[in-house]
Amino acid sequence: MKELENINYEEDIRIDPEMLDFEWNEQAEKMLKYSTIAANTAHKVDLAKENLDIVKAELSRDIRIDPDKFNIDSKLTESIVENTIILQSEYIAANHALLEAKYLADMAKGAVRAFDQRKDALENLVRLLGQQYFAGPKTPHDVSQWKKKDNPVISLKRNK
């Protein structure tokens, strides 16, 4: 999916605690970006499901018209038709496309939830700032060092 190739989830999800005003200004834009991706991937799932249904219907029709073409030499039953359908390469490919679309949609939904969590994190950082958590002679944590830690990389792209 092309729209997933040019995004940098890891960069977008990060919060710079020293730039909270800028982070807040970008939050709605980032949420919209990932909500749009989630909607688009959900739409792709619907299209893939529709395509799978069409492939299944066409195969069912073809099997009923010419069972010999599919090496069916017994009585044509619903079970035999269904089992023959799922063995056909067209069905397997369409089903694989549906599974891939579902995976991408689930990942995109997860990203939207992560950006909702990002909003909560921004709210809490602003509260801490308001309570002067980051002010004074003693600094509880060096937040800038936190960003340099090896945090796991999360990608919306499927690892193959």
C-alpha cells in the first residue's frame, strides 16, 4: 500500500518534552493522518472481501457448469463445490489479499490508538510542566536522554 511507504511512524509518535507547544500543534494533524490511513486500509479490506466473494461465486458457477474441468467425478454436492473452490489458485490469491489487507488495517487501527495515547501523554506532560516538575535545581529525569535509548522500532509495514 503506497500510503504506508512514505510515513515515518517512529518519528511521528515521538514527543519532544521541551517543545510541547509544537507537539500540541501537530497532534491533530498527525491524528488525522493516521485516522485517514486507517479508514483507507479498512476500505481496502472491504474491497478485498468483495473480490473474494466474486472469485468464490465465479468458481462455484464454473464448477457447477463443468465439474470435469475440476476433476470432480463424483456426485456434485455443496461440500464438494466448497472444498474445490478453496483449492483453486484464484481463490487462494484473493484470500491472501484479504488477509494482507486485514493485517494492514489492524496495524493502522493500532497506530490510531497509539496517537490517542500520545495525546494523553501530551496532556500529562503539560500537567507536569504546570506543576513545575521540570523546573528547579533538581531534575528528576533527563528526559532528553530517554529519546536516545534503544526503543523498539514499530512499523506499519508488514515484515516479510
